[in-house]
Amino acid sequence: MKKYLRNKALEVVESGYDRIGERYTEERGRIVNWREVEAFTEQLPVHARVLDAGSGTGIPITEFLVKSGYDVVGIDISKEMLSVARKNIPGATFHKMSMAEIDFPPDSFDGVISCYAIIHNPRETHAEIFKSFHRILKPGGVMLVSVASWAWEEFADYMGEDMFWSHYEPDKTQSLITDAGFEIEFGRDVESGDEKHHWVLACKYHPKSLKHKAEREARRQMLRQEHILPLTDFVDEINREQPGKDVPYFDPLDGGIEAQCLFVLESPGRMTKNNSGSGFISRNNNDDTAKSFLEMNVEAGMPRKKTVTWNIVPWDISSEGKKQDPSDTDIEIGLSYLYRLIDRLPNLRTIVLLGNQAKKARHALQAKYSDIEVFDCPHPSPQNIRTRPEMRPKIIDVLTQAREFLDGLT
């Protein structure tokens, strides 16, 4: 679309909603998919700062977020919609602003939500909009957007006013989101009445973000959330049974007990320790293996919320700072804890064993769990990839196979 048409499109949207005003709340203001919105808020920290992009009259999204205790900022292109929103939701802050020209500093928000709004922007601008959302989100921040479930672009009547829509098919939109640096948690078509929209939940997971104290504290606040609490309790059990072992917690940004895929590595490294690292088994730890594993999962398209990560030996077995291979006894003890973990994962369908030490569990797992698919995978350490460059595409291929296996179950 040429620039003058893009400008015309935004002018039509702005003037159309200026004329619609309060009628929007009366006719459509209560239409929303709460399951997706709740999936978004579940990942927000307490008192999170949230941007509602395309906030309209503030009802129902801004209203819900404010009542939930969040610090909410709304932006909209229509001054009339903003005027109504300020009356409806005095507890939020509103700005007249186009999504294509978002003007907030980097790392300003814990969450960005945009419902039924991106579709009014020329689709050539969608890539930049997602990049802007990524820029203003804090590390670990979460984004929920609704877009169309088909490709379409045209000017048409809407509630008696001229209006403009522009969107790609969902696969293209998801590609733009990942290209902007997000990791997609889910993308799904959802019907609401006689309409269908595609909802995408995605997160800004920066490699090595757990080097920041504030990020570590935010994860710790999430350890009692419903999806992760049984695994938090499990780690506490092990630490009581094995005093001094300092077993790290599961990352609350992973799928917890809802996970369908279990990644099994070898043993925790220094960056998982409470005193010198994060205290978590996480792909956001401040080490190059975690960074490599995060990036390859993104490339393979494996949704993080479908996964959980563990080690065949649950505690660090290094000696004087040097990594040691686990003994047969270490593996045997580790297997007993692995079985206890699997008992806590009711949705588990596949296990990926990463590295030679983890692969030693293959036969025992296959004998005990005939209904779980087991994949062997090279270890994602940078040293392994540097010395054998063919390993990186092989790891991505295995992760892709595991993801496709799960896709085939739905």
C-alpha cells in the first residue's frame, strides 16, 4: 500500500471511531475472549504496568486490568474514544497515540495487550508495531494480541461509519511476531458469536535475563502460581531429603505441571545456584548454554509453555568448579527423582534427552513409560556446537520433531 493510502486508512479509522464514540461500548464493548486474557494476566507480576494498545472506550479490557490491580496505560488514535475512556476508567492513564508511532522508553511495561485493534493498521506496518511492542516491554514481558484469522484488506462500513481493515493470514502474523524477537506461547483461532479471531500470546525472553536481580525476584514471586506450585514443592522435598545439594527450582515461565514436553539435561551448572546464580533451571540463566538452548527452541517453534526442564542428576556434581560426569550411582538416584517428577506431569507426552549422560536414561524410561515418545538430542552447549558445527541444525531438527509430534496430537 502506498504511503498516501496508508495515511488515508488511518484517517478513516480515526474519524470513524470519533463518530462511533460511546456507541461502541453499547454495541460491542463486552465482546472479549476471557480465556485468552486470563492466560495473559497469569504471567503478569503483581502491580504490573500494562499497555492497552487500541484501548477504545476502556471497556472491557482497561476496566478489567485496573480492577485487577494493574497500573494501566491506554493508547488510541481516536480522541472521542479516549474522552469516553477517561470518563469510564478514571484509574487509568490515556494518551492519543498511533500504534505505528509508539512513543514510550524501552523496558517501560510488564505487559502489552491489543484486542481487535492492530487489524485497523495497514498490514505493512504490523512488523514495526510488533517490534515497538517488543522494545517497550521489560525482559520477560508478555504480549497478547488479537488479529484476523484470514488475510483481508479493504475499506468497508462498520456500525454505519467508514472503516478500514488490514491483516495477513495467521501464519504470516506469527512470523512477524517471532521476527520481532518474541517467543510465542500460543496462537489459536477463537470463535466469539459469529466472529473468529486469531489470538497470539508471546513473551519477550531475553537470553541471560536472570543475571538481573529484579528479574530473579520476579520469578520467585511466581513460584506459588498454580501451574508451578507442585513442582516448587517437589524441589523443596528433594532439598529436605538431600541437605546441602541446593537443587534449583523449575522456571515459572515454563509450562510447569501442564507441560507436554520434558527436557532432560545432565546436571545443573554454576548459574543455577542460589548463591552464585539464579536458583532456577532456566533458559534465561546467565550462561551460554542457556542462551543457546533458548535461541534454538525459538528457531524450532517449540512453545515454551508446552515444556519443562530438568536434569538427570538434580544437583551440581562439579568438583572445585570443574564439571564432572555423573557416576552410575548418580544416574540411578537421579532416575528415582525423574520418575517422581514424571508422576507430577499428567499431560506429558514426550521427553527429549539432551547430551550423552541424559541419554543413559533412555532404556529405563522406555521400559517404564511406553506411552511417552523419547527423543535423543545432542547437548546444546556452545562448546559442543563450536567443535562440531553440524550439531546446531541437528538439535533444532530434534526440537522441531518433538514440536511436530505434539502438534500431531491436537
